[in-house]
Amino acid sequence: MKSITINGSKRESVGKKATKALRNAEMVPCVLYGEKEPLHFAAKELDFSKLIYTPNAHTVVIKTEDGTFDAVLQDIQFHPVTDKILHIDFYQLNEGKEISINIPVVVEGAAPGVLNSGGTLILNKRKLRVRALPKNLPDVIVADISKLELGNKLYTAELASDDYSFLHPDNTVVCQVKTSRASIKEEVVEDTQTAEDTEEATEAAE
């Protein structure tokens, strides 16, 4: 999995006054949790744009005066009105310890149910939560739809991997091909026209 580097400065004070001063300076107060004492630091708000405002999943390399740490984003708080980042929690990675993270789903292939039967592809899960060792974390979960006929569904059980496990039931629907509304409307129109034609033919015969 790709990583994004965040350069941070250790926070000497974690009180409300100091936190407010950081935010006024367009800095984000952060905490790194791990096996040792939590590390309080701050980083420029702009530096988080590639981590937060993206559909992709990333690990994070945090660099501070105390050293370099591999981590994942654990929690983030936004201002309810301005949507500015108020606070971020990170969790330090341990190569021998599994972690849970949301991974984006990428659709691959062309579904026969869409190409040949006029169906509509519905993506039920844009992200799936997986559990794995840091070295086995995938960038994306590939959903191959090349065998999906009209009415077929693709389940998490069909996307299983030896590198990670899904934190979803095996029967969780990832995507499916449904009959489109346009197709249903066309069928209704055709049935109506057929009924009208039959009725007109009957009246003519009489």
C-alpha cells in the first residue's frame, strides 16, 4: 500500500489555549497511539489533503523530532460548519500485528448482463473493511464483473484472499446487475401495445 509522509512538530502543550492557537495558524493537532505513550504533534492542514480528500487508502509516515513512525489514520474530527479539520488520531503500525482498514473497491471487466441484456450495474460497496498485516494491505479490492449476467450478484466470499480477511459476512453483496428502469418501462409499453393490437384485431373481426 502506498504511503503519504506527514511532517509534524511535537506539541509541548495540549491545553485548549494551545490547541486554538494551532488551529488559528492552520495547523492540525494530532495524536499518535501505539504500544508506548501517545505522541502529541501538529502538522500543516494542507499536508493532509492527499490523505483525507481522496477515495484511495494510504498508510502514513509521520516524521517528528522523536523519530519516524508508520501509522494509519484512525479517527478524524471536522468542524460542523466550516468542515475544517479539528483533530486527527493515528495508530502506529506494528509489522507483526494485524490492523483493520477500509479499502476502496475497483470494478474490472464488462458485465454481460449490462452489455447484452440492458441491465444496470449497481455498486453496493464502494469500500470494504479488511484485516491484515501491514505488509499485506492492498491498495484496492478488485471486483471482476466479467461473468455477471442480468440478476447476478458478486459477494465478498468470491473476493477472498490469502493476504487479508474481510470484516463482512460472506454473503455481503459488493455489486450486482439489475434490470434498468428504462428496460422495465419499454417492456410495459410493449405489453400495452400488444394488448391494444389484440383488442383492435378482435373488434375488427366482430
